[in-house]
Amino acid sequence: MKKLFFGFALALTCLVAQAQNLVTNGDFESGFTGWSKSAVSLANQDFVSIESNDTGSNHFYSGGTIGETSFLTQSINTTLGTYYDLNFTLRGALLNPVATNHALVTLNNVAVFDLSNFDLGLFTPQSVRVQGLGGLTSFSLGAESNDSFVHFDNVSMSVSAVPEPQTYAMMLLGLGLIGYAMRRRQQG
């Protein structure tokens, strides 16, 4: 019985994923450390900055121009087929009736989050589950605006805590083998 309990405890331990953040400096407290900055034009890069909010905490700010997306990019290691939870807070404001804005998050230049013309006065949590592409993966935050602004903060990506179906199957198989071995031992 002790072995069955030990086997079950070991299986549960395997299910608990370490929530290690793969994003460097996702709170922007160290400025742009870990990020590379790019924009369509050099003039638009001037609108990409770190700004402090009321509490003194930093966040990524873009007040660029529609049609000229400003990007912050870094490379992260992902495992092919593994699921990751991408979390961040987003804020933006449309300052007049004709204002526009756009927030974009990409993995290897493929959009995983795309939101336009939003008016979020407060930082609002956003969450996206993405599948790893394998190896070094380009991760980007993009923003553009016209008489508006876009702010990103508290960016993190970690292995999803929800096990994949294969994990459940392996756990059940292992528990079945432990039960079978214990039954054979009692009979023999």
C-alpha cells in the first residue's frame, strides 16, 4: 500500500508544472533590458518608451502612428507542442472620436493576440494559451496608435499548468502498472 501511495504522489508531482517565466524583464522595471526595439521609421521609435504609472511602476508605452507598428522583441526557448500561458496587462485610450489604436502579440511573426480600437482606461489582464514552436522563438509586442496610446505591462509566459492529454494517459498507465505489480506480489 505504501508503494501505491508513493507512486500516486510521484505521479501528482509530475503534473505540477514549474511556473517559470520565460520572458525577461516583462515588468519593464529595468527599462528595455532584454528587449530589442524596432519600428517602421526612426521617427516612430521616439514614441516607444518606458513610462511610469501612478505607483512608480514602469510599463511599455507606444504612442506611434497607425500604419507604423512599434515592436519590442525578444527570443525565448519553447518546446514544440508544449502549451504556454501568455499573460500581460493592457491599457489604451482613444482620445477623440476618430482615434484608433492596435495591440499585437506575435510568436515568430504569427499573431497570437490582436486587438484594435480598444479603450481600456485601467490596465486590464489579458491571457492567451499558445503552443510552443520549438527552439528559439521570436516573441514580440506590437503597438500602433493615432491620437491614442497603447501600454503593455506585467508580461509573462510560462508552461501551462494544465496537463496535456498524453500526460494523463502516461499517469494512468503508470498507476495501472503499479497496481498490477502490487496484485502480482500479493498473489505470489
